[in-house]
Amino acid sequence: MSASHDPASRRCRLTVLSGPSGVGKSTVVARLRAVYPTIWQSVSLTTRRPRPAEIAGLHYLFCAEDAFDAAVAEGQLLEWAEFAGHRYGTPRAPVLERLERGERVLLEIELEGARQVRAAMPEALLVFLAPPSWEILAKRLTGRGTEDEVVIAQRLARARIELAAAAEFDVTVVNDDVHQVCERLVALMESVEDGSTPPPDL
Ligand code: ADP
Ligand code: 5GP
């Protein structure tokens, strides 16, 4: 068996997808879930309230503040951060179990969390999802219709900080077309795993 076909010799299978609120991360993740079900997607713990279409256990593990405090105190989280008034974190154990089994693992998290993963697991692939333009980002965030004006303003302020940090990531992918973004992500994962040069933009 050649090195690239031996699962044990595969390089890191952890991918982090980050980018400003409204850029389309959840949309990309939902498509990946449907088209590439073998990519395991971490389910984050959050103190945010569920949105109408969100399913507990699938989109998030919704919890109260004290349960989040306990998860932090017990070292259960691989990373965590506060975002627009709520806390979000990645449960550590399921991620490590999947990686040990050789599965592909995807985290969809914000900038501070991506930095923590970079520090803890420098071999992870960090992908920044960027909007085609600032105007399109603002339109997507507003058009989603899930936040009020105050929260949208908070998220747009944070988006400026996140956009300024794009260079910290291994690669930036522009979310023009969700299908193309997913194909690009999978191509990037494959190139990391077999140590080849990532293909040019699709
Ligand atoms: P995020 O998870 O990054 O906050 P969402 O996935 O909720 O963003 O997307 C924000 C809005 O933008 C949603 O209404 C979604 O349908 C829309 N959207 C996402 N990707 C695209 C795209 N490539 N083209 C047009 N609209 C998009
Ligand atoms: P939303 O409230 O829109 O679902 O998520 C707000 C932000 O939190 C998004 O940027 C999303 O990527 C991020 N996020 C979701 N889960 C986690 C997590 O486990 N850790 C961190 N650091 N950020 C997360």
C-alpha cells in the first residue's frame, strides 16, 4: 500500500472553516453534509438561543450559561470564544475520537477559536471563507432575517475584524457559488492528506 493510501500515514484531517457572520458558512456546511456525509462536522456547544429552523444536536448543542461554564472548567472544549453576546465552543472528545479513527473532521468556528486551534493543532488546515464584497456580506446578513438591527450591527462590526485577519489562514476561498466552494474545500482536504499541491481555484 502506498503512503497516500495508508490511512495511518495520512496527514492531518482536521479542517477549520471560518469567516464573517453572513458569509455563508452554515450554507456551505449544510451542502457538505448532504453531498459529502463522510466529512464529520463537529456540533458546537452554545449559549445562544436556537433560531426557528435550527435543530438541537444537529446544528448546535444549546445550553445554559452554567452548563457552558462547567464545560470550560472541566476542560471539555478544544476551543471556545464569545461572539455577539453568546459563547460558542467545540467539544474536544468527539473531535479527537474521529481524528483517531482517520475520519475527516470539519469545524465551523469564528476567528478567536480558529486561532486557538492553530495554537493547539498547528497541522490543521485553516480556511477563510470571504464574501465577494462588503456590500454582498451586509446584504446576506440582513437578508437572512434571523437577527434584529442591533445584532446585525454587532456582527458587521465583528466582520471587519475577521476580514482583516484573513491572511492568518492557510487559504482564502471566496463564496460566490456554494457548489464551487464545497468542491474547492474537498480538493484542499485531499491535497493536505496526500501532501500534494492544492489545485488552483475552481
Ligand atoms: P453564516 O453561517 O456564515 O453566518 P449563512 O450560511 O447563514 O452565513 O448565510 C447567510 C445568508 O447568505 C443566507 O441567507 C444564505 O442563504 C445566503 N448565502 C450563503 N451563500 C450564498 C451564496 N453563495 N450566494 C448567495 N447567497 C448565499
Ligand atoms: P451563529 O450565531 O451565526 O450560528 O454563529 C456565530 C459565530 O460563531 C459564527 O462565526 C460561527 O462560525 C461561530 N461558531 C459556531 N460554533 C463555534 C464554536 O464552537 N467555536 C467558536 N469559536 N466559534 C463558533
